Amino acid sequence: MFPFVLAGKVYAKLHPLQQQYDYFFFCPSYSIGGGERVQGDIIEAVSDKKIFIIFNRKSANDGSLHLHNRSHTTMYDISKYTDNKYLYFMNLVYRGVCAQYINQQKKSPVVFIAQSNFGYKVTPHIKRSITITELIHMYTADFLWVWAPFIQFINKRILLGPSIKEKFKQAYKQNGIPEKYLERIIIIPNCLEYLPAKLIEKPKKDVLDIYYAGRGSAQKRIWIIVKIIEECRRQNLPVRFSLAGSFKNELPQYLIDDGTFIGEVKAGKPMQDLHAKMDMLLMTSAWEGFPMVIMEAMSFGVICNVCAVDEIPNYIVHQQTGLIISEVNDEAKIIAQAIENIKWMLTHSIECKQIIANSFQIAQENFVRARFNNSYQEVFENPISDIFNNE
């Protein structure tokens, strides 16, 4: 590895950046997704700083590009080299390039890793005097093997809430990670790009509009949502489903042909318009942090019908601020509970109005941008103690 990293450092010395930067962000991609929207919110929170953003993974689409492409940012997409198994040596070279760009800044910059595999691998090559901050959206055992080898280089770890912190605490204990690293954890909940000033009043309809919006993957378990749709249709329930996202290849053809799949919806106003038309958000994820789509739904008068994983139960309380699917493993029980919640909503209009009001209030109290901005500004700008001298 060393010769390739060294070659990258030499290249960066011979071809330095043309200007100085306050922050270096390692972001996986700019595809549509909640994580990418959070990246955009953080970029907005420090709009008075010059930010150099390094993208290391090929983006499936450009749905969140506008959130990253700002007047104070410079985008550096190296994914054709770092996300190519046939050019893996270039991944090593670019570790040296990026580290050298950071190290040769006249003033020590802030380094921020937005759950970027490549970003972690650059950390050993960055000067110890430079603060490295990381945001990690959720805990999974698989991802532990990405960040754990580099935890000694990470000065601050941002998590979304106490439930996720507890998972990390258990993981540290089980995997022999020193407990002192727990002191580096900071909790900052996400915020909303747009928070309606008042609750949106929706007209009474004969059909309940239910939707899912996001990406696919094993985590999201789209196949369970498909089975819920099929069962609702079998029972002739007065509901209409809309599926939005980048998971067309995970759907049966008939859901594409009949218009249930509505394609990818970009962040910002297009997504807000979708929320405003819908009545229920359906999610059957195996694990989550606290999804942006749930936060947005709560603020737009949508009742969330979701699995009780990670931070979700801290905000969604059954029949108070949403509808909870308590089962998270048995697929048949998940489907049954999800449909039971749909039927409950169809027959409890008065109670649903109170749920909508309660969840809107939660959004107003917890998802405010000003609080989010202040928290990130404080984390980025406050110096840390000389951690490495004590290790």
C-alpha cells in the first residue's frame, strides 16, 4: 500500500489545490437518499466556510446534487477511480492525494466523514493535529468492520440519538473497543430542510393514499411492502399505493405497469409536494437511524406506519404520534400488523386527526434547522483536548 499512497502524496504536492479550504467533506455520493439530504443540511449549516467535497462512490442518480453544489463548495468526484475494482490501486493512490491536500492547507482544516468507507481509509494519513469528525447514521454489524480499524483517528463521532448510542456501547464492549472512545460520541438529531409553519389541512377522501419513498436494498425490505400491497388488494381495502425511489428492479412488473411505482422524486419541493398529497407513510425497514422521510411526513400531516427499530420509537408512539409495527423480524407478523394499522386508520378518523396534530407538534419542537445548525457549528469549531497525547 505504501508506494501507492506515497505516489498520491507526491502528485498532490506537484499539483496543489488552487485555493485554501476550511473544511474537507468525504461524502459517498449525491444520489437520492436521506443520508445525502443530511449531508446537504450540514453543508448549508456552514455556508460561511469554503468546503472541498470528495465523492468516492458512483452516484446512481443526481437527485441530491443540488444540495451539494453550492457557491461555497468545490466538488471532487473521484468515484471512477475509487469505486472501480479493476483500478483498485487508484483507490490507494487517491488516499495519498486527498490526505496531502488536507495536510498542506496553511490553516488546519476540519475533516468530516459522512459515513464514507474511503474517508475512513484516508484517516491514518492525515496529520494528528487535524480534527476528524464523523457522522454515522445507524449501527450495523457489517459496517463496524469498516470504521472500527480507524476509530483511534476519529476525534468526534456524531450519532442521531440515544438508542443508537446504546447499540454502539454494546458493540464496543463485545468487540474489545476501549470504553474511552464512548466519550467522543455527540448526539445531534437531524433537521428538516423545510418545516411548514402550520399543519396542512387535507380534504376528506374515499381512498387512503399510502406511500413509500426512498431507496431499496435488504435494509428497506421492499418485498414486504409489495406483499402488503397485494394483501390490501386481495381484501379490497379502499387504499391506493405510491412507491417512489430508485428500486424499480426490486418490484414486480405489474406495479410498474399500473402506475404504483412513480419513479424517483428529487429532494426539496418535489418531495414536499408528494408528502402533501399522502395520508400514510409505510416503512418496513429491518434497521434505521431516524429516517428523513419520517421526519418530513410528520411535518406534512402524514401518519407513519413503521417498524419499531432504532430511534423510531423515540418519536413514533403507537396511536399517539403514529402507528407502530412492533414486530421487526417475522415477515408474516409484520404484514399482518401493517394491515391492521391501515384498517385502524380507515375506521378512526377522529383519533387520526389527533395523531396528525401530535406528530406535527413533535416535528415543530425537534426538527428545527436553527438548533441543528448551531450544534454542527459548535462541533466543528470547538477545539478538542490533546487526545492523542494521552494514548
